[in-house]
Amino acid sequence: MFARRTEWNLAANRFSQALTAHRAAGKAVLDLSVSNPTTVGIQYDSAAIRAALSDPQGMTYQPEPKGLLSARQAIANYYAERHAPSQPKFSPDTENIVLTASTSEAYSFVFKLLCEPADEVLIPAPSYPLFEFLAAMEDTRLVPYTLRYHNDEGWGMDQGSVERAITSRTRAIIVVHPNNPTGSYVSEDEKSQLNKLCAAHDMAVIADEVFLDFEHSGNPRPSFAAQHPAPPALTFTLSGLSKIAGLPQIKVAWLVMNGEGKILSEARSRLEIVADTFLSVGTPAQLAAPALLAQRHHFQDQLRVRISGNLRRLDALLGAQQLCSRLESEAGWYAILRVPATQPDEEVAIHLLERRGVLVHPGHFYDFPHAGYLVVSLIGPPAQFASAAEIMLEEIGRLFG
């Protein structure tokens, strides 16, 4: 009765079972996995956000396949305002911007555009686990390529693994800029190699930039959307209000197309039909988009302070022991901890939860290549974060000491 594309293994894994049992028993959770910015004590300008969503024009339905021009212009302005110091100011053409309800929907649009059933898209490993579901629902096959960590250089793309993964059915390569959870950006050299490789194989680049603005150094990195002149490979840059402005409940995201000549024009025409078929972004949210994007500064300033403070506290705690270390990260909301690889990450995470009530994510959730990794969120309230991190490291010392 049901389509094969939805034949997922819905059985709860041991970690999920342990978490469910812990909560059902009424036990407290010291959450070092939190990802929802609306629940961690960040102060929003609620009056301004509600006012933006109450525009009287929202009562009139005026369907625009790509989204209202005012919203698309606000997005173009966002890219112009946040250009990296190393690059000239550049604003994407509003005709190359398509609004979607989420970055997940933006992926769906691009997969629909590029892939026949069983076509392939390359995906980094480690990376966020949601991609598997997004691809399956479009009958698209994901093929991993490797991100490698070097102690003196941090994370980088394994170019050989990318080239070996390409087949006659490869239609695109996904880059997450910066990656979740590694926090690594695509370097300019890697970007140049990607463009050449994809142009040579008639592949597109799909750049997920939802964490782009959260660099740890204070030095903005170039967006794939701001490549000028146009890149030789057709490029789709994805982002949205969920992370950029900390407003996942508003449901406004976008994709920006970039490329050369006829191929860009063809992509634009076809995507407009896809978007016109769904018309998924509500008019009130589109009308509010300029004001909501302006709110990003208020949100990001607070979250950057939160992340840097929690990171300093974590590093201080790590410096007082020897069993656990932190991998270098350039950006994002997460830190990766290296622990002794004497047992599966899931077992370590379950142990921390059951013994001390500390919730962290095991590395295998993100396709780390072997055991010995835990992923912790840096956006929790400082006092709670410090307490949970201290208890976590104390228990790791007992477990591996």
C-alpha cells in the first residue's frame, strides 16, 4: 500500500529509548544538545516581530511563484550587507531568488529540478542526518564524500574521495558552509576546485549556508551566492530565517541561483514552475520578511556572545583534564569532543544520560568515521551549560579513567 521511498526503519534506537525512559521517569535532563533558539533565553523584540506579521496586506492573496519582490529584495540586501571584507559588495539578482517555507523544501525543489529517480547527489561526512530523509522522498541516492580533520589545519574536503564518488548518475554535490556539526567552512581553494570539477561533469553545487553568519573569529566568510563573476558551475545557495534570525517558527527560507548564461536561465524557468505548483510561503510571513531579516542583528549579537562564552568555559574545563579534547571549529552552534574510542559513541551517550542526566549526541548520528566523538550544543544558557559540561567531563573521567 505504501511507497518504497517511505520504508524507513522507524524503530527507536537504544539512545532514543534511553532518553524516552529517562523523561518518562520524571528525571531531570541537563541538555547539551539543544538546537531550538527560541527556548534558550535569547531576548527577541516580540513587539516588532508581531507588528511585522500584522501587515493588513496579509489579508489579500497575491500569489507570486518566486515570492513577493519585497521579500526577495530584502534577501538580496542581506547578501550585499554581509559581504566578506576580501570581496567587493555584490547583491544577487532578485530574479534568481526563490522563497520556500524551509531549507528542507528548498532541497526538495532542487532535487526535483536536477534528479531522475536513482540519480545521485554527493554529501559530506560527517554531516547532519536530515539529508537522508530529504533525498529518499525525492527518490534520490546520497553518496558520501569525506571531510578529514588534521590537527594543524582543521577540517577540509578530501578531494580524492569527491572525485572517486562521481559516477555517470551524479547530478550535484552538497556543501554545508559552515558544516554542521564540524563548523568548517569551504575554503576559497576548495570552492575553486568544486567549480571546475562540477562544470567538467555537468554537476551543480548545492550550498547549505544556514549557519553562515555564526563565524567564531568575527571575520565574515564569502557566501556561495555572492560569487561574481558567475561561477562556471550552476549553484544553489540555501538559507533562511530559522538560523539567520533565530525564527524557525516563521517558516521563511530561500534559495539563490547562480551560474552562467543559458543553464541559469533554464534553471530559473523550471524552478519557477516548481515553486508555482506549491506556493508554500504564507503572505504575512513574506510581507514581514524585510523587518524579520533586520531583526537578525539583535538575535545574532546575543547568540555570538552566548556561543563564545560557553566555548571559553568549555575550553577551561577541558584544560583541567586529559581524557577529553575539543576539535577546532570555525563557526556554528556546536562543539565536537574527542573521547577515548574504547566503546561505541552511543554507549557513552547513554551512560552520561543514565548516570548523570547529561544529554549529548553521539558522533555516529553525524556519520563520523569511527567511535570517539560526542557533539554538544553551545547555545544553552551559560549557567546551565557550565554545570552540564562540568558534570559531563567529571563522568567521562570516571568512565575512562
